Amino acid sequence: MPDLKHTLKNMKEKITGKANEAVGKATNNEELELKGKIQSSAADVKKKVGGIKEDIVGKVNDKIDEMKEKNKDK
């Protein structure tokens, strides 16, 4: 399960990015709009990387449990 602190920080980053993008678009500020897009995209990437990391940790733990069971039977 993802760390709640990191999940909330990521959500805040995503919302802030979307807000910056919208304000930039509304005020015709291309720099702020781009900054918002980048910030929002970075939050998406962090979320995906976190999910991949969790999957890997889960698989490693499954293998460790499997090895323990094999050694237990010996």
C-alpha cells in the first residue's frame, strides 16, 4: 500500500499543476500554463513509478515466502 504522506503530496502536486495550467490558460500566460502541465505530468509519472515499485516489492516478498516454504519442507 502506498505511503499516505506520499499519496497526498502527489495529489497536491497534481491539483496545483492543473490549477496553474488553468490560470495560465485563462490569463494567456504560456509560461504558467506550461509549468502547470509539467507539474501535473510529473505527478502522474510519480504515481506510476510508485505502483511499479509496489508490484516489484510484492513479487519479491512472494518469492521469499515461496523459498521459506521450500526450506521448511526439507
